[in-house]
Amino acid sequence: MTTANTPGGITGFSSSAQAMSLVAFTTVATITLLLCVMTGPDRDDLDEFYTGYGSLSPMRNGLAIAGDYISAATVLGTGGIIALAGYDGVVLALSTALSLMLLMFLLAEPLRNAGRFTMGDALARRMPGRAVRMAACAVTIAALLPLMLVQLAGTGDLLAFLLGFSGDSLKTGCVIGLGALMISYAAIGGMKGTALIQILKIVMLLGSGLVVAGLILHRFDWDPGALFTAAAENSGAGPAFLHSGLEFAGGASPRLDMISSELTVVLGGACLPHVTMRMYTANSARQVRRSLSWAVPAVALFVPVITVVAFGATALIGRATIAAADPQGNTAYLLGSRAAFGRDVSNAGTLLFTTVTTAIFLTLLASVAGMILACANSLAHDVFAARVQEMPPRREMALARLSALAVGIPAILLATLVQHHSLQPLVTLSFCIGASAIAPALVYSLFWRRYTRTGLLCTLIGGTVTTLVLMTGTNLVSGSPAAAFPDADFNWFPFTTTGLVSIPLGFAYGWLGTLASGRGQAAEQRRQYEAVEGWILAGATRRSG
């Protein structure tokens, strides 16, 4: 991401907007940390730290789920794809809403019934054992670490873009300082503290986004057709901007590439561990349904908001300006918000734009805090606590907080190393692991009676390794100007995402592993599943452990 050296640079952000944004960032960071301290667990109670006692109302829990689901990568990345590729980006945004609906109707209730604190609990319900829990923890970290790196690195770029500085040392300082703040949210606030941050984030994001979308539509006389036409004219692609195929036009099989991308988002997005852990904060299956009945509309509402703002950015300032600010278009949402006010911005307009930038800033903080919490919970509960028969709650709480440091500090260091590379491969990697390893494991574990421990381990490990291997050959890593390594070319995989190959393989690994287990183990696993089937599918009771 680049910025001009002059105040405001190509963004057109005034010095008053920059100063107000800095004050707002500092205020929000202080207030949210204070709220985490006030709402965090005050006793050594694992249920309070991991699930907040399930005390959140369905509305608050639903908003927290939506807040976890709409990450900064979604806001900035999807907004950029819409602004640069038009129709293809809108389909991607719709896929995110469809993914959460899939979670709501297929997995949410069985997940809540099977699990207690982590994904490892859900998988070990019918297949107890350290190997299962350790594999679940490893895949949790493998799926969430890339997303954490993207958003930590994006924190420095965002502040540099908004505040008009370009020094690498300042960006690195922002990453380290704000990373420490994100670790504090997770370690101090626990589930209730991070839920509160997610609620504040989604309310600010949707509220400010609706106002900006309204201002953009007002500039086009409330005619979406006029907005889309103007965006197509300023896109440099003409009518193709409003039709499928522009994003993957340079690939060998554009249509298959798009199918692979949408399939990955639909299956992977809602299965990521920081989203599924929110299922355990509800105290009944009915509460899960009611929570998701708030979360799905919130995410669905964000789709037209980001569509209008991103199209507005292309229509009002042009695709070339957006690409000049960032080749992946990650600043499109901010540029569209700024362009909605026109050239002369009033004090009220500056205040509203500051609200938008603060919402994005809070999105970055909340998203990473939720991911750190998911990884720390899994590390403490599935790896360390599982090693002993009965670990005292005080010790497991201390391990969970230390685990937040153990996850967060390496993530910060890695983010400072990757911040000068294209980060799109990391976003894609997370979703591909979610779709290729976690989704098959959850579906098989919750619904297939013959599924064995060997099949589960094959799914988790095989799906993850296959995704990692295939990802190295995509054009996101090398072989294109926008790749992470633009000067190298070891591009051998024909698609941008691995989903079209790795998702079927993920399911196949589980099936083959189960067959290889033999009839005896399959029959034993069937008996174990039938013993807990009532709890998993119908929520007959809530078991501990």
C-alpha cells in the first residue's frame, strides 16, 4: 500500500480528518481495553473465560457472531475486489452471507451440542484422545494464523494510509503496539470481553456504512442503475465490469477458477474456528438458532452496503485511482467513503468519515483479538489441559492467558516480516484450510456413524497439507505482478484457490482413512457415535468435558 508524501496524498484526506482519526483511534483503544478489564472474568472459572457462562442474549450473541465473521479482510479485501472487478466481487460478498446461512442450518446446533469450549471438544466428543485434540489445535492455528498476519500487517498500512506517513519503522511500530493491544483483549477480556468489542464493531460498521451508502446513492438520485453504469464507465473495462469473469480473466479456466473461489468461501468461511467457537456461548440449541437469526441478517445487510460503497468508489474516483492507492484495492472502502462527501467536506462530514475509519480500525482490533482467543483456548484446553487427568481451573486459566501471548507474539513478529508482500495468498490459505480440512472433519464427525479416528486425522492433516502444497503453485504466490513474490515464477497450479481440488480430497481422505481402519474399528466408532448421537443431533443434555 502506498501513500503520497504530501498531507493527505492521493487520498484527499484533510489534515483535520487525519487528526480527528488519530484522536478517535486512541480513544477507542483506551475505552475498549477498559471495557475488557471491566467485563473480563474476575474468578478462575473456565466457563466464564471460555464461554462467558452463555450469558449473552441472543441479540448480543448474534451481533458478536456477525462481528467475528465480518473480519477486516472481508471489509477491505472484498470491497477491493468489488471496486476492481465489479460483478465477481458482488458474488464473493454474497457467498460470505451464504456461508453463514449454511452454518446456521447445518452445523450450528450439532456443534453447540457436541462441543464445550473448542473445536477439539466437538471432535473428541465421539473420538476421545490426545491425538485428535492436538490435530484440532494444529489445524486451528494453521487456519487462523494467516488471517491474523494479514490483519496485523494491515493495521500499519491502514494507519499509514489515513494519517499520511510512509516510513516502514512507523508502520512496524503500529503493528507491534496494536498487536500488544489485541493480545490484551484476548487475555484479559476472555469471551465476554471480546464479544463486547465485536458488538461495538458491528454496530459502528453497519451504522456508518448505511449512512455512507445512502450518501452515495443520493449523489446518483437514488438510482442504483445509474451508480452501476457510472462505475462501469470509470472501471476501464466497460460493460464487462457488470458481468462475470473479469477477476479471473487472465487465468487458464476463468469459469472454473470462479467456481473454485466461491466454493471455498461458502464452505470455509463459517467453519473457521473463531466463528464456530461462538456456538458454545449459547446455553441451548434454541439460543443458537435465535443468535444466528440475528447474525445472518446483519451479515446480509452488510452485502449491499459494501457493494454500494465499493461501486461508489469506482464511479466517483475511478478504478485507476483505487489501483494506484493499492493494487489489491484494499483502500477502496475508505476511498469510497471519502468520495461520498464530494470535494468540500463539512465538519459533520469529517466527523462521519472519522466514524467510518474508526469502525475499520475497531474491526482490525476485534478480528485479531477473536482469532487470538480461539487459538489460545485451543492451545490451553486441547493441548496442555488434555495432558493431565484433572487440571485445576486456576492453572488452565493461567495457561490460556499465556497461550494468548504464545500465539500473539509470533504473529506480530511474522506480520512485520510479511507486511511488504502481497497478503492475498494468506487470506486465501485460511479459507482453503477451513473448506478442505475443517469442514469435512466437522460434517463427518457430526453426521457419519462409521467415521473413525484414523479418518478424522487423515481429514485434518491431509486436507491441510494438500492445501499448503497446492497454494504454493497458485498465481497468488508467484508468476504475476500482484503475487507475493512477483519476481519469481513457480506457478504450476491452474486456479487461484485450491478449493476445486483440495475440498474433494479433504472428504476423500476421511473416507479412505475410515476404510483403512478396518471393520472392527468402524463398528466400534459406530457404537460410540450411537451412544452420543442424542446429545449431538438433538441436544438431549449438555455434557461437560
